[in-house]
Amino acid sequence: MPQRKWWETGVVYQIYPRSFQDSGRSGTGDLAGIITRLGYLADVLGVDSLWISPFFPSPMKDFGYDISDYTDVDPLFGDLATFDRLLEKAHARGLRIIIDWVPNHTSDQHAWFLDSRSSRQAVHRDWYIWADASSDGSPPNNWVSMFGGAAWQWDEPTGQYYLHSFLKEQPDLNWRNAETREAMYDTLRFWLDRGVDGFRIDAAHMIMKDPRLRDNPLRERYQGPDEYPRFVHRYDQRHSDMHRVFREINALLASYPGDRVSIGEVATDRWDRFVAYYGIDGDGLHLPFNFDLIFNTAWDADAVRASVDGYEAALPKGAWPNHVFGNHDHPRLATRIGRKQARVGAMMLLTLRGTPTLYYGDELGMVDVHIPLDRQHDPMANREQGQGRDGCRTPMQWTEGRHAGFTAPDAPAPWLPLNDDYRTHNVAVELTDPTSMLSLYRHLLALRKTTPALSQGDYEAIDGAPDGCFAYLRLERSQRMAVLLNMTSFPLRVNLSGGGAGSVAVSTHLDRSDQVSLTDVELRADEGIVIEL
């Protein structure tokens, strides 16, 4: 078996910096706060790399995903010297740093766009997507914004519309302009030269649009109130020309030492389209984010197995899989399936073949918080009838003390309210409980790190499991691990003929290490086990 790269055998941990740790009294997390928690991440939890959501200068209309300068740090989070210190201290602990890169759009306060909208003859005019109005003065086509309404904003001084796939304060870059592409690649070089280990590429599937700006077709039989899913997004995203860009990014990363990684946020509901993001012979994105178990799959053993098997079957030769169960844009795992099944989900995530990505706080069983309307920040709330993404972005729960240890006890309230259960679901309390969710994650991460079959071995589904049980093997040379996951709330008896026997390496209940035979295994309700055969 070939030597695996660090991003193939390691575990990625996403940090939403506003909500991870405030180093002062602002009520907002920052880079210095992350530095103070590196010991927890490396030594207590045991992850391998940190993906840090945007910390660049920004008007914060979309909380950092509207960037006004790609090569600096917003004062809210610190400065470049703080980032360099974070990078140095993380590397000293063996932690890699992956940062967000937002190529689809900038802030409307970015110097490029300020110049672009100054006149039709501006140097940066063609760096963004401008178009004339239709004959009746309406937008150039029927494209709509992710945040609601038309994706086109009229600019009175220059007499044209500009495209914004998200907020009107987030104008889309024109990636068909060679100068735009090279300037954006220069922003990658800036951070690579500083020593970052890779990039998570935001909305990667949206960077290339149809050059003819054709209307999107309407989706047949759609009855929902939201206008965005009313359309088949054929022309405003996923244009095949984007793969040329990914090849160029791949080549740029390859010119630096140390296996720098590209992770792409992509969206598609077909495996043949998804695996195309890997490119040809691995010249595309290293890890297109696999969201299928968030977006498209019911929490059901048969459906989950079908998803995993379909993904494995579609992967090109040499491509490496990955799985994501939560992030800053979607309800938390424990909110979606409950805390009991979230333990089963943790075992699945950390034992399937491929690179797992954890979302901060999921290791505690954090759930979404209902945010009152007067404390909402997320612009998506306007589209979602009052409930946006703030609920899954609340502060990390470190202690049972005031503000959960996220900010100083005498500080003002954190930028988002805490969950009422933070006194029982926090790092300090769960570290003292040998059966807590945090203890389970620590066991699973340690087992994965010391077990080649789990970190890099082959995957093989096991047939014959009873309804409600997802069963599979992980194989590396002579090492064989069986994973049995009861995805129901009632006990199951598993009888797998010819499956062999072994000892339980870990149970989601953290209370057994017995010898078992795959011909007769008792799984309690909401229990998963890993068996060393």
C-alpha cells in the first residue's frame, strides 16, 4: 500500500473563530483564543489539523465570507503577527492549519470592486460579472441569490447590473478574466509562503458560470415557498470550465513542499458529477467535501450504507474519500439525530474509510440553540423565515462557569447566546465522566490513530446484518476490524455467518471489552461497537 499523505490519515477539526475562544472581554472569539486551546486540540482531543473559518478583514455582512482583503487579519480576530504565532505554535504541536479561501466573490468594500464600479472603463471592471439590463430594464436573466431575491443588483452610476450569488454586498468575481485568476492565485501564495498547510475552498462549484448567462430552467413539480430550489441551477454554477481552475490550483499547491491540501465545498446529488471534482489522475481537488450524509440521506442503516457504497464505487482510482457530518451552515449532528444516535454517528465518522471532518463542539454533544429574533445575525434568516444558521454557531462550551469559559466572567454577553445545558455539556465536566460524549471521541480518535486498518485500510460492507444495523469491515494487511452500528432505538441481535470472532475495542456506551463472535452479537439500543477480529 502506498504511503498515505497527512491529510489522508489525519482528522480535520473545524473552528468557527467567532465562537471558539475569546482571549479578552469582547464576547467574540479570536486567533489568540485558539492559541490558548491548542493543548486541548492536540493532546486532550487528539485531532491532526485545524480548519479555521474566515478571519480576514470584512464588513461582516456574511460573517467573514465577504472579504475586503484576502491577505490580512481583521482586527476583530487579531493581526498577522498573531496568525503567525498561531501557525508556529500549532506546528510545534504537530497540528496542521487549513484556512478558508473564498474565490467566488469578494465584499463590495474590496478595493477591486470599489474600482470596478467606479466606471465602465475601470481597470478592475472586468474582474466582476457585469451585464446590461434586459429590454424591459429587468435583470439579465432569472438567476436568484442564495439569500433570496434576484442575483443581480442594479448599479445606477454605470448603468449595468452586477452578479451576486449571495448577498448584494458579495459581488461575484469573473474567473474568466486571466488577471482575476492570477490575482486570486497570488492570495494563495501569500498564505502558502507563510506556511499554511492547505485551503478549504468556499462554494468551489460556483466559480464558473455560463458565459452566455442563460436562464435556469424551472424545477418540475416544486411546491415549496423558497424561490432558490424552484430552479435547476444549470447555468449559474457547476460549469465544466471550473475544472481547469482546480487543475491550476492543484499545480500551484504541488509547487510547495509538504503535501498542501485543497478541500472543496461542492454541491451535487449525483456521484458521477461529484467525483469529477477529483479531476483526471488526481489533478483536481484533493478532497471535495462529501456532504451526502448531511444533505441527501436519511439516518437509516440501509440509506446510509447505500450512500457509502455508492461513493466508494464511484471514486476514481487513487482518489481518497472523506465524510462530513456537520459544519457552520447546517444543524448540528446531535440536533438532527439526537444525542444517543450522535454517539453512533461519531463512531461511523471516525471508522469509515477516508478523512473525517469534525465540527467544533460536536465532541461534546452540543445542540443548536434557538436564537431570539432580536439576537439573530445570520443574513440567511431572512430567507429561512427567522431561523438562520446562528443556532449551530454558538460559543464553545468549555466550563460550567459564567459564559461557559468562552470569554472572561466579567465580560459582556457572548456574541451569540449559550445553550441552557452548558453547565452539564462542557469540556471540564465531560473530561471527568468516563462515559461522556467527549470521552467517546477521545477513545475513537486514539483508536483510529493507532489502528492502520481504521486510518488507511480498505472498506468492505458486510451483508446479512439485521434491519437497522450498518455493518462493515476495515482491512489493512492482516489487521481486520469490524464495525457494527445499531441505528435504532431498540436492541438488535446480529448473526453474520462466517464472520469470525474477536474482542470489542470500543463501544459507544464505553462499558464493554468482551469477546464476541459475529455469529451472535447483542447490540443494545443506540449502540455501536468496533471489534478487533
